[in-house]
Amino acid sequence: MILGGCAAPGPTAMTYSVRRVSQGDVEGLLNAASIALEAEGFVIEKSDPEQGLVTTRPARVEPAAADAGWSGRPAQRSVAQVQVTRGEGGMSIFCKVEIQRQTTEAYRLFQQARTRTDLPDETAIDRDAATTAEQNTVWETVRRDKAAERRVLQAIVGK
């Protein structure tokens, strides 16, 4: 008998910046993470000591000075996540700060190309009826802000 399923992979050093500490407790490290993230300008959306996780609300990223006058630049935002895990020699603190770009219009433009037929077969819900703008906005991760990740981890471990 073969069973299948999917589970989200845990954080790794390939997808997060990571620091290890030999001592500490999850709740104390998450409190320090919340303070560090707020110092970076984030607003905490969720802090869950049972999961060892702190997540932030999306924060608008202002355009670079070179792009400030160009109105065609899509909106950008950043979101952050800190996760604390227990391991054999102490605790691991994982931090990820993603920069995301709004790609709603591009998604809509190519949405018809993803169908199997040229016949219009969309329902009202497929055309964004009865849903909010927030639900219909598509965000694409374009990069990680590794400098911000390092600053947050530095503030948490205090070294």
C-alpha cells in the first residue's frame, strides 16, 4: 500500500538565513524576534510560541531613487518570517525577508493562455466576482533581503 501526501518543508539554510544559539527558550527568542522585526519597520501579524513562528504583515517597499519618477513600476512589498526550532546542541533561529512585486495584471493577461480551450467558460467567481481586491491581488517573490535578515538575526542573538 502506497500513501501519498504533501507537507511543507521546514526551514533550511538554503531558504532562510540562520543562526544557532546554545541556550535560550523559544518564547524569549520569539519576543526578541518581534522587537527586531519592529525595529526594521514591520508590524507583527502573528506570534505563535507553539510553532516557534513570528510572521509580519506586508510592508510597502518604496521605489529606489532612480525609479521614483517612473509611474509604470509595479508596487512592491516585503514580508518577514522568523522561526525558532530546537535541535541537539541548542536552538536554531531562521529568518527570511522576501521582497515581492505585484503581478496581478500580468497574471490576468496570460490567464486565458493557461486554459485548454478558447471557449469562454469562466464563472463569475473566476472573473473576480464576490471576492475582494486583496484576494485577487497576485504577488510574486522577486528576491530576499539578506541584509535585513542579517540585521534581524544580529538583533535577536545580540552579538
